[in-house]
Amino acid sequence: MRRLRIGILDLVTKAPTRSLYARINNANLASIMPQALGVWCERAGHDVRYVCYTGFEDLAYDLPEDIDVLFVGAFTQAAQLAYAVSAMFRARGAVTILGGPHARCYPADAARYFDYVLGFTDETLIDDVLRDPAPHRPMGMRLSADAQPTVLPGVRERWKFVQPTLAKSPIQAVVPMLASLGCPYTCPFCIDSVVDFQPVPQEQIREDLVFLGKTRPDVWVGWHDPNFGVRFDELLDSIEEGTAEHPLSFVAESSLSLLSKSRLERLRDAGFKAMLPGVESWFSLGNKAKTRGTTGMGKVEKISDQVNQILEYIPYVQTNFVLGLDVDQGDEPFELTKRFLDRTPGAFPGYSLLSAFGRAAPLNLDLQRDDRVLPFPFHFLNNNHAMNVRPKNYEWTEFYDRVIDLTEYSFSPRMIYRRARGTQRGFATWFNVVRAISSEGKGRIRYFRDLRSRLDTDRPLRRFFEGETEKVPSFYEDRVKSDLGVFWEWLPSGAMRHDANAFLREAEGVEAAVA
């Protein structure tokens, strides 16, 4: 195997930004797999250059020109940037490879612009690809391991690639870790719902925490588990043992069903500073919150009491909601969320618009069969800037009126003040304020208002929303052009559009072949 010059690009955002919140937090969104990939490539004897793009770097300058292979890891919102970067490096003679969520969700589309598109990825697959990487054009080769890797390089092994990203975080740096892969829950809209749950070896967790405590005790650990703490006692034993000499701080996403009072006490004592539990809906998905059979205001009261209890032990809590689910109709879901905020002022509300990310979840097949999935440009598929599923029980204008009303209520001066007073003094207070006045609060309100007004006046935009045309409206194309800057010229022809029903067409093709 020849020694290759390899570039690895982790796209944690989709475009240059000057957002205050992005400046503080984007570097903390670095992914684990691109760093693991760097370890695997160096083990195989290759030279590696790793770049985590947070929106503040000059990609045209930071990426080396003289590379043989470029790996790109991207969420779907960064797909257009990824396609443009791939085109640039293909023109320079490099072979390009895409991995990450977009590669798993939209492999057929990504194969039009990359030489390889990787699904589940392990070290063996990487070794096979790098043994003789060759251009595959006009359609790239789609490859996948049988399952997620059973072992990933730990923090100590990834440290060479972790350090440069930590330096980009100006206030509080976060190191990504995993305690498990997959998820035991079956939320129908989630990419991890179809991935078997498996824990990371506990010895590796302990060793990595000891290493971090000795090397950078000032950093926080961000657990990237889809649902942290499923094997709670076993995991907390490892965390407590790994931090016995040098305490660390932690942030994790977990289900409310796992956060009993006794466990909260243990999490607090172990150094947990932030938790991100999912509420999702007031009318369904109660298994994650132990509220099965309880809906509406009864669920609001029960969840509110529990989240207020969590805030007694954990300084920062973000509660996650999905807006536009099929079980929702009328004012009630939105008004119930307001009542929750009134009862639980210390929690930061995280809102996502229902989105179907290609092959991510079985529910997407049903939505595609019902012809409800719209071909919004990938650039806007980040759960906020576009909802690519036509709502079942709302007209578009009605839906956005309610979204705007709820968002304005959530980030009004009154609620920002109450949220600040409802948290423990320290980072939780100022972080909540920054989020509310930056891109996640006021910025999102401005965007929603602009979009809503155009639904009344911009006929091509409204026809696109109604599924009457697949022509991308200028409202979206102009924003992609502005965001990509110099990379707009590298965006391949046709890359603004995709087949929103590709998952269904492939599934029907497989069914027909079997029959």
C-alpha cells in the first residue's frame, strides 16, 4: 500500500458565520468519527491533515492543495458546501470520500458528487478503500460495513486531532466522547432508532477520563450518545473511577425516564453541568419520559415537575421539542408548550421542525409514499430553516404563524429574564442569554417572519411549499449563493436539487427484484 496524503474535513456548519453563539459553541460540535478516521489512516501509514470547519476558518486556505484523498464528514445542512469542496479537490486530482449523517441519509445523491460514499464505517472498510483509491465517476461507489464499529479510538488516541479544535473554543472547550452506540428507543423520526444499542468498553472510558483529567482538567466532556445513561450504574461507576483523582465536567443528552432523583444526585456529584432531555410531543412518544398514557396538560405538569427537579441538581437543562408532528393539530400543542415554559422558566427550549432526512428512519418511507416530502435544498435541512414534510393538520401559513408566536413567546425579554433567574448562577445564566439574543432566538424569529411574509407574496415560493413545482425558489437559491461565497462557483450543476423520494424508489426497486 502506497503512502497517501490525506485530508480530513469535519463540517460542523454549512457556511461562514459571525454569530456570537457560533463563535462560542461551534467548535464544541466537532464529530468523533473524523478524528477516529485520522487515527485509522495514520495507523495504515498515511500522512493526515485534519480540519474542523466551524464557520470562522478560510477553507480555501486551510485545506492543503496537494492531497491524494479528501475525506469529508457532513450533516445534511452542509451537503451543498461538501459537494462544492469535493468538486474543487476532484479538479485538483484528488479522490473524494463522504461519510457522516448525510452519506447515510442520502447516499444516492451524494454518489453524484463523491468518488466514495460510506455508510457504517470501521477500520477494515477504510483500509480496503485506501488500498487503491480510484476515481469513480460519474457515479461514486457506495460502501458500508455490516454495522457500526464495536470499538472506536478513544480520546488518548484521538488527541492529536482533538487539540486543534479545542483551541478554537474561546470560553469553554468540550471534548467529544461516546459511552454507547445506537439507541434502545424507537422514535420514528430518528436516525438512531434502527441502530442496535451497544456500550463502549468501560475500561476505555475510565482510561480516557484519567487521561483528560491529567492533560486538560479544564475541558468538559460532551457525551455524543443518542441516549446517555441507558446502563446507568455501570457507566457512572466508570465515570466516578475515571475522575476520582481529577474531577471533570460533563454534558449529555438523555431521556427523562432515566433521570430519577437518586440518579440526579449521582450525576451532580460526578460533575454533570448540562442535560438535554427530549420531551418531543405532548401527545405521543411518552416512553422516553415515562408518561405513556398521560397526554396534554397532564403531561405538561408531570414533565414540568421533573425538569424543575433536574434543575435543582444540574445547572443547565435544554428540553427538546418537535413541532409539526402528525398527532398535533390546532393551537393546543403550541399553547401547552407555553404553559410548560411558564411552569419551568429555567429550561432552555430547543425546537425542531419535523423533517424527513432521506433514509434516516422507517417513518420516512411512509411520508414519501404519501407524497408529503418536499425537495428543499439540503442547505436548509437543519430542523429549523426548512420543514420538508407537509404538515398533516395545518396549512403552511397557519403552521408558521404558530411557530413564530411560540418562538417570540419563548425568547421575549420577559422569558429571557425569567430563564436567567430560573437557573443556578454562572455559565447557565449567560449561556441562555447568549443563545436567546443570537442566532437561535432572535435570529430565528427574523428568519421565520421573513419566510412567513413571503408565503403570502412570493408565488413561486408558495407553489414550491405546496408541492406544485420542484423548481428551487430564488429565496433559497440566493441564500445558498451568499452563504457559500467563493465555493458557489464550485457547486456542480444540478446540486441544488435532489430526489426527495429516492429512499422509496430504492425500496420499491428492491421489493420488485425480490418478487
